[in-house]
Amino acid sequence: MYPDNYSDRYGRVFNNLIDEIVRPVQIPSQLPDHSILLDELELLHEAHITIGGQQNRFNASVIRAAINVIRAL
């Protein structure tokens, strides 16, 4: 309605400053780390590759696909 005068602008700046000081600092939570799971899946993959056989090769390809999906997340 009326243009802002000095005291209105000063009040907004002061309130903003107080909000910045008093507002709690929120640290974003870390995303889950899948490194342990990936290490275990790598070991399983290597075990299935070295044993040989058609079923073990299929299992290794499924494990490799799971590793790729987890890395893509």
C-alpha cells in the first residue's frame, strides 16, 4: 500500500539476520555407503567365475548386474 520506509526495511533486515543466527544448522544426512556390499559381491563374483560351469557363469553374470545396479544408484 505505502512504499517501504527506512524502518520497515531495517526491520526486515534485522529479522532476517536474527533468523540466520538463531536458525539451527541442519547438516544433511549422508547417503548410505554400499562399499561393504560391493566388496562382498565382488568376492562372490570372482568365486563364481573361477569355479566354472554354466550355472556358475550365469550366477556370476547376475551378480555383476547387481553390482552395476548398485553402482548406478
